[in-house]
Amino acid sequence: MNELLRELAPQVLGALVRRYGDFDACEDAVQEALLAAAVQWPEEGLPDHPKGWLITVASRRRIEALRSESARRRREENAAALEPPEPLQAPSADDGLTLLMLCCHPELTTTSQVALTLRAVGGLTTAEIGRALLVPESTVAQRISRAKQRIKNAAFVLPPEGEYGERLAAVRHVLYLIFNEGHTASSGEHLQRVELSGEAIRLTRQLRALVPGDTEVAGLLALMLLTDARRPARDGRDGELIPLAEQDRTLWRADHIAEGVALVTEALTGAPIGPYQVQAAIAALHDEAPSTGATDWPQILTLYDLLATLAPGPMVTLNRIVALAMVHGPRAGLERLAEVEAELSGHHRLHAVRAHLLDLAGEREAAREEYRLAARRTLSLPERRYLESRAR
């Protein structure tokens, strides 16, 4: 039942916001309806039309709140006009996408966009979001409250044509951030936060259903699936990190790989080609290779060259250097790393990559020091333990 409620929550919220406006108050009404369903449905049985039941109950809660507000303002004579003249419309096909874009409104910070998306679209409680993001529940509640107030008067409509692409790009970016934090936690005791990566995949599937012609959404979903396919082999019995080269590839999820490869293959036939499609193509080459040595590194290097043009950034630079070293040797990688060190200074992954390349080059003492330096700078305990073990 929890899965059903989580699936229906954004649809019900979209219907209410479209009818009444005021995202904050409508979200409160939906939460009350969900609570009522959690109490009543186990005892009375699942209604014939669960979505309609939730919309009706949430609508009543919203009307009651409007009446109360009107009474406080001494406008009882208008209370009758608050009743909808006709039954609330069923959610439209665009409501899900509109809700996603509203949660990723450009006036919100990225952290607020992530929290609000997980709450309003993902259906997670503030406690669940707090545990997933490793922040206090009170902090999550404050972020969500401020975010809802900031977009309180924002129209519940798809943005104008000129802003559509930018807003959709923001939605993709937020889902990408949610997945990445779940796949490799930036801090804390655990390497992965499965609830976050799983939620990102679920929401991206929904987004793909809403915009089936968007090749970058398809590429993003493919990237998530191809990356998540390796999750069963990424940590050991005690939670220790297992690098790609040492993973048992028989543990990788073949269904995720097959679906991801099919998605990115189809997406790359469209236009234009975007960074998520390119990253998915790189992930597919890794997943389809029987071993690290048998990986098509020249093709991966070519794809990183393209990615560096489409979406340059420090992680792209570092990953390209690793691919360069696999094609032309560790010395070539070390030379390139020295050239870009200034722009990457301070990040623990810079030292981790240098340590790896020095290790491959046979410079064990220098590699040991770089591993130790990387270990001191990471906030992830599994990564720190792994880097310390490499140093030893």
C-alpha cells in the first residue's frame, strides 16, 4: 500500500494545485489525505478508485482550510463560493511534468529543489529525506517550508516555450544529483544509499513516460540503469569499496544492462546528442566488457573527448585522464594531470587518480603518499578505508 500511496501522491497534488493554486496548502491537504488512507484502507479495504478517493479527501481538506481562513478574515459570506462548482478534474497528462518543473523552479536553490522533489514528487517523508541526505529532519523541514513559500504564487502551468528546455534541463540535473548521491554517498559511513538511487530511477522512469521524445531523459535513465547494474558488486561483506577492476562481474544486473544499452542505443540515433547520452554510452562500454583489460578504452577516450566539449568539468577531466592512461600508458596520464592540477587543486579525487597512475607506473612510494593524502581529504568513510588500504 505504501508504494501505491507514493505513486499516487504527486498525481493528487498536481490535480489540487491546478484547481486551487497555493502549492504549500495543497501539499498539506494531500499529506492529510495520505494519512487518512494509511489509517482507513487497511481496515475498510482498498477503494475502487484510490486516486479519486485521495483527490476527494484532499479537496475536502483544502476547502475546509479555505473556509477556516475566510472565517478568520471575517469573510464568511464568501464561504459558499469556495465549493467547486463541479467535481475536481482528474489529473491531466501534463500534471506530473508540471509538478516536477515547479519543484525545480529557478528561484529555488539546488538543495531546495532536491528536497522538494523528493517530498512532493517522490512522496518521501521529511524523516526519510533527512536520513537519505544525512541531514537533520528539522533542516529538511525548513528547506521544504522555505521552498514552498518561495513558489507559493507560482502558476501551476508548464513554462513558456522559451523556458521549457531550461526548466526540463533543471529537472534532469536534480534527478542526476539524487542518483549520484545514492550511488556514491559524498560523506558518511555507507558507500551507497540505495533508497536515493532507487528513487531517482523511479522518478526518471516517470519523467521518460511524460516526455518520451526527449533523448537526454532516455540517456539519463540509461546512465542510471547501467551504473546501478554494478551496485551488487561495488562493496564487500563489511561494506568495503571494491573498485571496478576487481568487481565480480557475474554479480552485475543483466536486466539493467540490457535495458540501459537498448535505451542509449535508441537515444543516440536521435538528435541532438547530449552529455547524459554520452555518459550512458561510456557506462555501456564498461558494462559490456568481460574485464577491465578487454574494455574498449580507445572508444571510451573518444567519448570523453566529446563529453569534455559538451559538459566540461573536473570529474570529466579526471575520468578522461584515466582513459588516456589506459590507452597511452600511465606516464601520459600523469603528464596530463600535471597540466590541469591547478584547476583541480584541493579535490581528493585528484590525489586518488594520481596515486592510481603512479601505482601503475611502478612508483610505489609516491603512490603511497598520494593515497594517504586522498584518504585524509575524503568525507566518505568507505572511500577513506579503501584509500588507506591501497596505501598500505
